[in-house]
Amino acid sequence: MLNTQKDYISSLFTEALKEIGAPETARVILEKPKQAAHGDVACTVALQCAKAMKKAPRDIAAQLVEKINAQPGTKTFFKNIEIAGPGFINMTLSDHAKQEVVKVVLEEGAKFGCLPTDKDKTILIEFVSANPTGPLHLGHARQGALGDVLTNLFKSQGWVVSREFYYNDAGVQIQKLTDSVQARAKEILGKDVKFPGDGYQGEYIRDIAQKYLDKESFTAFDGEPIHSSGNIDDLENIRKYAVAYLRNEQYNDLQAFGVSFDNYFLESSLYRDGRVQNAVAAIDKAGKLYEKDGALWFKSTDFGDDKDRVVNKTDGTYTYFVPDVAYHLNKFERGFKKALNIQGTDHFGTVARVRAGIQAAAPAFNFEVPKDFPAYLLHTMLHVIKDGQEVKMSKRAGTYVTLRDLITWIGKDAARLFLVNRKSDAEFNLDIDLAQSQSDENPVYYLQYAHARICSIFAQAAEKGFKVPSEQQASSFDLSVLTAPSELALMNLLSDYPNVLASSANELAPHSLVAYLSDLASKFHSFYNSERVLVEDEKTRNARLALLLAVQQVFKNGLGILGVSAPERLDRADKEQ
């Protein structure tokens, strides 16, 4: 049901509670019954009031229903209000109330289900954040899809969202990349060289080395010209060339995936600006550092971690979590009181230690950081099935399915939807053959087909000489004829869309939106199979066309949130009309 309708029902109960002398602490909570036979909405407030009012819940419920029925307008808003069980109040909306959603959708269009932007609600969402040492793999792809869809969901709920990519461009992995490219370059020149045992093995390393030797210049995605000296002993030039090349490759792949960022944050800047050192000093000021076995340790157990953590190793280098602490203090300093990190489950161990470091350091900066800052969404791995066989991957051998592979095989739309179609903590198989198929079992095709089928109905109407109304025209149509079970089911589901957006954002659950759209497609097909749209009776035809315009709009809105296209034509949809 629409939020305005929920507000109306809540106001009816609030007023009725006052009239019967219910305690002021009574809360009106409206729920959707699990069984359709129990109505459209239920309220349990009578059970809450029983003890305080010293009355049986059913008696209180009877009083409430009597007061609500006495209010003007309720007879046309509700079809039925009944008391069930120990004191549940089950309400069924009238057909007229259910028809209201069609007008609302047509009037609000792309804004249906969305809240106005609130400049005080800001959130920083960090995702992908791949090291610039290789192509983006499946894990990065899943993060990209989750992060982008969640960005859209939060925006729909009025949040001002900033998308950030954190580049780990400092440390041993960059040196490893440099050494690997240098070694391949020497091999190409015919020099006898031992490849680093922990070096990067992928064929892409050889490609970079060859381009470096050929002195191929290019422009980085941020506009900086990148040049090669061709000198295999110039490690700094090799490093800069290789990092810039791989950052470009990652950027291009993400663009093809429909993912962009508002900011790219370099880990190296944390060291350059002294933020890592300042974070360590802040933890020390809190009295939470100690020396042991030649290393510097953090008393993270004082903040709920399962064990204390090394800050400085015996060789003087910082451990990985230290710049992470500095980075998140910087996020908070930039004004982001809410932050979300989307990472793989292999980062599970970092959550407690990063939060502990933030809590220890924050007082030195006069920051009041919530204990759950930042929030984390951790995703599991997935397996790729192609031609009935799992695609074997080996990071050591440098062979793995990349984001580019995925887009090449199944396209952007299917890749994005499949990667958010399950709970983030669910491990699943991504079946390439299924994603390529034109069948109802393919979730992206099923949704796009429903939208295209609606468009095909409109095209057929025009061919028959029937006027296809605009959204503005349709919003003024008489919808009273929309009383068939399939029509009411469709309208009921349309009214749920705003709540689905809200819960999908609040619960960090893009898969809930996919499930909703799949249900909407199913309800649409049921309607189409049971009711003729292009009938001779103008009133009925116009009402059903208005309903389909509303359904089409919600498909467009929902698919837009998912970053999936809404095609107007699919061969199958055209043939079936």
C-alpha cells in the first residue's frame, strides 16, 4: 500500500486510541499479513493496550474498529475491517483505494518511490578499491554491481551519496608489480633472468612490458600523459607506467560496466600528508601502544578485538590496518558521519581492528565517531559455470575470470543483475549459458521481456487505431472497472514499490528489488493472460492501458536503479502479440 495510505490508517488508529482512553505509549504498527486471505494490512495495537487498560484485546479491538468505522470516508477506503485471533485487526482496502496507485505512479513518473534529497543525509560508499596490480576479477565485479546499485538505492531515499575508489598504491604489492614487469621486459630482450617467485604471472604483465619497451605513450584516465623511457633499469618509470596502465584498464572496464566514481583516493597520500603517522601518534596518546618482540603493538582487545594487533613490524613497516585507520579518520573528517565499505569476506578480520583503531585515535582529533563506523557489507565468492563446467581459476597462475570476460560473455545488463540477484553473503554459481539464454529462467531476460511486452501492446494498440494515452491523460481516466483479481493483484504490488526501495536500502539488500521486479513481471503476465487489454469498450480499454503505463513506469524505475536497460523491443515479445 502507498505510504500516504499507511499514514491515513495510522492517523485513524491514533485518533481512535485517544477516544477510548488508551495509554499514550501505545504504538500503531501496521504490518502486511503473511496470507492474502487476512487482508492488506494488520494492526496489533489492541494487544499492546490490554494490560494497561485491563481489558481483553478483542474488546479493545472492537472499540477501535467501531471508532474507525464512524470516521467519514472510511466506508469508501476500506472494503472490510475484521477482528481475528486474540485481537488482531485485519483490514482490506477497497478497490477504489487500490486503484489510487495507478494515478500516483503516472503523476510522479520517475520519482515514484523516491524521497526528496536531504542535504543533511550524507554517506560515503567505498567499493571495488582494487589494487592497481592486475585486471578486475569477479570479486571486484560483484562489488561494482553491489556498490552502484546501493548508491542508486540510497539516492532514491534522499541520501547525498559519494562514491569512492581507494587505490592501494603504496607498499609491497606495487614493488612486486614493478619487479614483475621488469623481469618480463628482460625476458623479451632475451636476457637471462629469474622471475620473482611471488611475482604476478598473468599474460597482462608481458603486454605491459612489451608496450614499455616499445615506448608507447598514453593518457591516463585523469588526463596525465604517461611516457615510457624504455629503460629496463628505470624502476621508477616502470612503476609509474605499469600502475597508470592498469588503472586505465580498470577504469575502462568499470565504465563499460556502467560504474563510475566521484573520487579516487590514493593510499600514498595518507603517508605523504602524514596522516598515517598522526593516527599512530593518536593511538599512542590514548595509551594503547606497547612494544613486544621488537614490534609495536596496539591494545585492540580493549575495544572488543579478539587479539592485539601489530602496528609496526620488526622491519619498521606499518601493517595493513594502520593506513586503513588513517583513511577512515579522514572520511569522518571530511564530514561523512555514515560510511559503507563493500568488500569480500576475506576482509572480515579487518572490521574489528579498524573500528578499534578509530575508537582509540578519535579522541585526539576531538572526533565522536560511532562504534559501528564504518559499516561493512561483505560478499562471498561465486563460481562461474560455462558450457556445463566450472571455470577453474588460479590467482597464482594469473588465470581468472575478469570483469571484461564477464561483459564479453553475457553483456552489461546480465552481468549486473546476476551479481546482485542473491544476498551478498550467499555463495552461488553464475551460469553463463543461462545468462545468455532467452528464457523465463534467465532473470534479466524475464524482466526485460515483461517491459518489452508492455511496449508491444502499446504498439499493437496504435496499429489497431486505438489512441495510446500519455501518462498525463491516463492519470485522469476512470479506473473503477479495474476490479478483476489479476488487476487488483497488480495494483497491490505497484503500491509496495516505495517500501521495497526503502527496505532494500536500509537492509543493504539489492536482491530484494530484483525479487520484487520478478514478482511484478509474474503478476503482469497473469493479468495479460486473463484479461484482454485492447477491447472495444473504451472505458475498460483506457483503464487497462493506464494500468499498463503504471506497470511500465515501475519497471523502468526499478531497472534503472539496478543499472539495467529497459528495451522496448524483444523478438519474443513482438511475436507473442
